[in-house]
Amino acid sequence: MPRYHPIDNRQSTIDNSPVNLLLVHGPNLNLLGERNPAVYGTTTLLDIEADVAAAAGARGAAVLCYQSNHEGSLIDFLHEHRKLADGVVINAGAYTHTSVALRDAIEAVQLPVVEVHISNTHAREGFRHRSFIAPVCLGQVTGLGRAGYTVATNLLVDHLEARAGA
């Protein structure tokens, strides 16, 4: 069963804030803190979600968090929330390197998206060097560990603020 909850005071919607962000986690990220700590560290998914909520909240934004191990569920979530959200921070996990369908969904929702990875995917196995989603994302943050999510969140909010001021 996919995890789906708004971290901002456990509200049932995110559309009451001036800026609404989606934080989307792909396969196996529910095991953060347990899975391969040498690569991914001991930080849990809830730790990362709390970091993003704090960074976004400090900038006046709300965050809705979602994790699924299923490609279609991730796509459905993006489709269903495309009109409620202003932007997306996504760690698509292994789907980063394999999913044309997720890439097409990111392009289709027409939201600014920042791709984030805990590990430096370019310093790992060759198959992890290519991101199918990077060409349709605003930017990519990789290899900064837990801090990468805060960097990605701030990058996205900076972009949204610049766009609103234009």
C-alpha cells in the first residue's frame, strides 16, 4: 500500500497555502534507514519528509508527501495532484533510470520538477548514470545525502518565486 499523507499538520488538502509542493518518493525509499546504510545512510523517509516540510514551511509552502513502489501509482499521484500543486521534488529511485512512462507523466503535468538523489548516481554503477527524467526536470540534485532534499526544495521555491515575480 502506498504511503500518502500531507506532512504539514496532517491536513487533508494542500491547496490552502500560497505555495503547494509535492514530495514524491519512488521504489524502496520506504526502506531508508535500513537499506544499504553505506550508500543511503541511516536517515529515514520520515526524517527527510520532516526536513522538506521545515524547509518549505520556512518559505511559506506546504508539502504533500507520497511514496510508492509502483510506477503506475506514482504516475497517478502526479496526475491527480497536478492542479493542486505548484511544483514537485521527486526521488524516483530506480525508475529514474528505466521509466519512460514516469518521464512522460512529469512532462505532461507541466509543473516544475526538481529531481533529487541521496547518493551520487554518477559515481555508482553505469546503469545509474542516465536519468530518463532529467530532461523534463528543472534541475537535478545528487550526492548530497539528506541535505540534498533541502537544496532541492529551496531550488524549487526560488524558481516559483522568480516566476511569480516575473
